[in-house]
Amino acid sequence: SWDSVLYTRAIQHFDVSVHQPQPPGYIFYVGLVWLANRLLGDPNAAMIWISVFASAAAVPAIYWLGKIMFSRAAGLVAALLLATSISFWGLSEVAFPYTILALLSTLSAILVYRTWQGEKRYILPTAVLLGLAAGFRQDLLPFMLPVFLVGLLGAGRRRVVAAAVALAAAVAAWYVPTSILTGGFSVYREASSQETAGILQDFSIFGKGWEALFHNAAALRHFLLLAIAGALPFLVYFLLRLAVPGAAALRRDRRLHFLALWFTPAALFYLLIHIGEPGYVFLILPPALLAASWGATLLADDLKKIASRRFLVRFAILLPVTAIGANLLFFLATDVSYGSRDLACGDQVFQSRLDTLKDNFNPDDTLIVAVYEFERVLYYLPRYRVWHFDPATVDEARTIIPDQVDNVVFFGDELELGGVSLMERLPVSDGRKLVFIDMHQVGAGKRILAVDWTNRRVAFS
């Protein structure tokens, strides 16, 4: 992916100011990739194995938390639902850091929940874990901080001060080296500020108004459904049980408040500010699945009141098995996003595009136009000229075609453009096409390429 290329460059030279990697830096993750790469000699494989092990560890972690909060059965259901979640399973097999987000979010929640139970000896370890976890994914700290702060209520001033000092020291453990490697504290702050300003301007309700809200809401809904998948009926049942008039005791349950406070800050950010990738929701996927497993146990209790025990046992077992089976079916046997077929097809199509381009176009006289594939094209085709524009910031982009360029190649499915009758296509895998334009057919003097992203059209002048 785009970000994976940035992480690969970062293990060679870490500098957030030039997006190696993108702000805020994720220095502990980059360090882990560097270490794994030393063992494997392949940055892509290093990131994949980190994803694999993080996802594998997240499953017993959510089981443990479910057992602490509810029961062994609820923990087991939550663990199996996480293990077979479509996007969680899919993203555990690619070079993305998001399964670490689920793991660290759940480990932090285990310690935080202990503080909610009044076990004050967990306060300092929780503060340290939250601070260090932010070195892998900085978004963990602000999103998990509210639920931790509630756990500090009644802890006493000395413990609160000690927790604040421990948290600050843990944050400094990644903030200081990140700043130094970026060129100093002021340079790092400036790079982070620019990234934040860009996100607020291009993706948030503060920059785009209602348009951003509708876009973010649609993306959040899609990403959550992809992650929750077969657990959705249990989650819906749980929400319905909350809404009935006789559910006052359930609504007062501190376990509900804990899950809500874990889920809500990140969900509000994704809704109002920005949600860029399906893996973002892995921070809030564990509380959603724990709520779903709670819903499964409530359903079993409700069935017990209206059915014979023998029927209940069979039905109660069948429901979670059906949900997990649905996840398996969607992931293994359909074309759903991040399912096994989608992952294999994506790799195959990308490799086929690379091979087709290299076999048919000379780097010396070719310009590649790329949007979402820009960084990957630069990484895998370093000898070629590549032009990129950001659709989030421009509706129409222009560039001057150098005189020595004879062919303009459009790399990516999103660049199946119209407007020029001279476009030609070469076949690639899965029935896709590699679109290109022979500049000799365009006409003398027409060396300015304009891409109208809104209408998906190109023009030369």
C-alpha cells in the first residue's frame, strides 16, 4: 500500500518531515519493521509477519477481556468473531499496521478495566502501556485516554500524579527520538501541524462541512460492517435489549459504560474528522464484538425463559456457530473486500500491470499517471517518470508532458478515463486493462495534460 512504501523508506532513513513515514511517525512500529527486516531481508514480508503475529495475539487478548468482563463463553465467542472478522483476517495478511491497533487497544483495555474494578495497583502499568503503545500508533492515546481517566476517579492525588508522570515518561520515550530523527522538536511539530491542518481542511466537517460528514459516515458504516460481519445480529439484539423499557439495570451496568467510553471517542473522530482505511476501526472493533458477545449471552438467557433446556442448548450453540460460519464463507468463498479472493486478485492484477508496463514501455520515453497507486509505482518502477495528483485537494489537475515522452500510461482502475478517443488498452489480469495514449497521435504542440477527476475525463492542449 501507499503507507507500506513510506514505512519501507523509513527503515532506511527515518524523517517524518519528508513522510518517511507520514506524521506522526509511529517510530516503535518502524523499529519493529526494521528488526523483522533484519531477520527476513524483505520489508514487505517483515510487515506481513508483524500483522500476522499481532492479529494472532489479539484473539486471546479479547478472549481474556471477555472472560474478565462476562464469562468464558462470552470471551470465546468474541475471540472467534474477531479471528474470523473479514477485514481483520484480510488485513492480518498484508503489510499494514492495523492489527497492532486492535492488539494494543485490547491490552490497554484489559488494564484499564482492572482500574474500573477498583484495583488501583494497575494504574501505573496502564499509564506506561498507554504511553508506549502510542509509539506504535499515536491515535491510541487520545482515544483510550477518556476511559483511563474515568478509572482514575477516587484513586487519590498521589496515584494520579504518579500516573501522569509515568504516562509523560512513556510518551517521551517515542516523542524525543522521533523529534531528533526528524531534525528537531520544532521541525517535528511543524510536520505534524501541517498534516493535521491538511486533514482538517480536506476531510473534516470543519473544512468540508456536511459533505465530509456524509462521506465519513458512509465510510465508517462500510468499514464497521466489513469488520463486524457475522456478529451483526448479536450486536443488533444487544442494542434492541438496551432500548426496551425494562432494561434500566442493563443501561446502568458499568460494563456498558466501559465499552461505550472505549468506543465513542474514536468513532466520533472518524465521523467528524477523518477515516482513511478499513483498519482504522480495529481500535473500536474489540468493544463492538464484546457487545455482540454480550448480546449473544443475553439472547441465550432470554431463550432459556421460553424454551426447553435441550432446545436452548442446541440453539444457543448453533447461533454463534452460524455467525462464525458466515464469516468464513464471506472471507473464503466470495469477492467481498479484503476477502481471500480480493487479496489474491489485487496482488495478481498489480503484478500483471507492472509486467505489462515493463514489457511494452521504455522508461526513457514513458510518463506514468498514478493516483492511489503513486507510491507503489515509484517503489516498483523507480526508472520511470511518474506524475501524481491528490483528488482530495484538486478537481482538475494539469501537467506538462516532456518532449521526450512518447507514451502516457494511466496506472490504476480509478484512471479508466474518457474524453480522448486516442486511448489504447493492453490486457492485464482479471479482465482489467492498462490504458495508455500514444503522444504521436495527439498532435503537435499539445503537451499539456489535464485530468478532470470529477468527471473522469482527460484532455490535451
